[in-house]
Amino acid sequence: MHLLHLLPLLPLATAWSPPSYPDLALIWADTFPGSAGSLPNEGNWNILDGNLGVNNELQTYRRSSRTAQISGGTTLQLVPWRDGSVSGGWISGRVESKYTFTPAAGRRTVAEAVVRFGGNGVETKQGVWPAFWMLGDSIRKGTPWPACGELDVLETVNGVLTGYGTMHCNTSPGGICNEPNGRGSSVGIPNQDWQRWRIVWDRAPGDWRSETITWFMNDAQFHQISGSQIGDAGVWASVAASPLFFILNVAVGGNWPGYPNGNTLDGYGAMMEVGYVAHYSS
């Protein structure tokens, strides 16, 4: 794809700016500036506070710099902690963008982030579930999940170096996206350090059946879904032609990873760190 020119391997660093790409204009980004220990920019993000009661997850999200903080090195750190004062015994961080975007007809749209994970060993991450993903903004207006549409750019579970990219849509259980599992694929992650995760909507063809959504890690494609595979114009529009917002979070426990065990460690070694989130358009 001419759009996605190879970049050199990302250096180990703690200061990030969204890259420049030929044929793409940067529309919106957050590079997480600010002093160490401050909250993320609440002009850009809703910082969740409370237990959402989904997926049998344990964590209570907190609007606290203990769980969602600017590092001082232009990164965001989302950190899970054991906390016996809350039901479930864990607190963690989740931010949802106030910014929304709609992949434009006739264009290519790119959303990406650069992410690394805390350095604790895999054997200490049972139950830890970090993610970079998007929901259809219609969920904020009452459309239920999964009809609102969901695109998971990156999820990992239990510290295993496998990244999952998934589309959720239509209805649950079953439906076009085989809910609650969704339509997904996976890729091996080289290490816990910085990798660039991207999703590309190609709406240039002009016919929704020929449009595609494609997942990449460091420019390597690992998943793609076309409109013709979905086979329903309205369902495709929920993920490819409707407003979406970004979510960054670290969940703990739940139906997919299972629960923490006695070896599970909390704190910065279990965090997800984000260098930037960016939206581009051709």
C-alpha cells in the first residue's frame, strides 16, 4: 500500500511526536505533555471514575494520577494497583477521548498510537488486560453494544506477547461479528517496548463493499476486514462511516484473561504506557 511507507525501527525514548507520513495530513493528536504526576488533559479525555460492571472485570477505574498520569516525558501511564478498599480489590486507569472522528468517504483514514508495557515478567501478569481501542460514539447516545461498533487496535492479556486486533458489531450473541468474540486476528509482539499500532480505513473505492479496515503493527499488516465480508451496509457503516472515539485502559480480570493469581504484581511494571495517539487523513 503506497500510503504506508516503512519507517525505521522506533528508538527507545520517552518523548514522542506523531510521525509525518507522505499522502497523510495529521488531523488530531495528543502527545501527553505536562508535568510528571499530573492528570491527562481533561480537555481531550474523560478520565473514568467507577466500576463499569462489564466482562466480569475486577477493577474500579479512578480519576487519579495514581492510575492515569502524565509521566513528564510526554507519555501517558495507565497503572493497575491492588486496593482492598474497592470491590474486586483493584483500581486502574481508563481514558476516553472527547474527540470523535468519522472516516471520510473517498479517503484513507489512519488512527494510531505507540505503546509499551511495564517490565514485569509474563509470569506476574495473569489477569492484566491493556488495550488501545475505539467505540462508536452512538453508544454515548443510547445505541447498545455491539450495534454501536467497536474496533480494538491492540489488546493483550496475561502479559503474553501476542497482540489482538478485533472488530465487534451488529448483535450479541452471534450476529455478523460472531459475538461476543468478534472478528479478530493476532500478531506476535517482539518485546514489551515501544511498538506502533495502526488501523486504516480505506474508503477510497467509493462502494462500501470494496472498502476495507486493516490492522498493522510497525507497518506489518496482521488483519483486514472488507465491507463485502460484513455484507450489511448499516453494520459496516457503524465501524467505517460513523463517529468513533479513542479508549486507552488497563483492565484487570474478566472473562477473557481470567483472574489475577498470587503471582500477579501491580504497579508500574504492569502498566500500559502511551507515547501519542493520532488521527490522520489522506
